[in-house]
Amino acid sequence: MYEVEVKVPADLEAIRAQLDELEATPTGAVVQEDTYYDAPHRSFPETDEALRIRAERPEDDPDETRLTYKGPLVDDASKSREEVETSVGDGEKVDTVLTKLGFEPAATVRKDRDRFALEGYTITLDSVDGVGEYVEVETEVNDEADLEDALEGAFDVLERLGLDPDDQLRTSYLELLLESES
């Protein structure tokens, strides 16, 4: 599976108004805490990979925890990459397993997210602690041959929201957080 994602800085209140005009469907708000890990056998920043445990607290639902591997970016135009993710029962135990195998927690990124659906795309309004406000437009495709069409669709959604695809950041929230702390 490939995640096709574009992210731009934005004024979230202005985007909410645009989403109302486009009749996007609200799909819920969550708080996410993502703990990223460094590997003992290679440098994830050098290989452009990521390993994280995500604790998610949705409105009115039980907490959910997932373990995610993100592969290197697959193009120069977006944040599209292979992603493998699975639910886990106990994030603290997974953390213990990883640290006993030599993985070290690198940083934790906390975000408040409001999600909307529009024509096969998820639009996420992110307020990221220590980093700022962003809009992500994403979808998933199973075949690498479908990446280009999905990316064009994501750019179209950005433009309909009054955002410029040229303002896109390919930098992860983790990288932005680490830059802001240095």
C-alpha cells in the first residue's frame, strides 16, 4: 500500500470555511502522540525511513495504538511512500520490545487533528505542538502505477481549498519539530 500525501502550512479557520463550502464530510477529531524511534543498525534519517508508535485518542472512542513503518519517499513531488501499519494492544509493551532490541526513542510529536472526507481524499487539519498549523490531503493506492493520478487529485483538492500545491512541505512533523528545537 502507498500513502499519497501533500502537506502545506495553512490558517485552519480559513480552511474550515472552505471545507464547509465544498460540503466536505467531517469524519472526527483525534489527538495523536507519535513516538519515533532510531534504529541500532541503520540511520533512518539517512535512509528516509521512519518507525513509530502512534497513540490515538478519538472523540468518544477507546484509545487505539498502532505500529507503523514508513519507507523512503517514492517521488520528488510529494510525501508519497510505502506504509505498513498494524494495530497493537499495548503501546508501552511494544516500546519495551523495541528498546530491548536496541531501538531508541528519538522524539514524540503531538497533534490535534480534525479530519474530513472529500471525493476519495482525507483532508486533515493539524495543529502540531511546537510546529504550527498544516493541512494534509491524502489517499491510499495499492499499485505504484496509480501514484501520479492520486497525486494530481490531491493537488486539485488543495487548489479547491484555496491553497497552492507549490507551498507543499515534504518535511515530516518530526523533522520540523527537531528543527524548531535546535
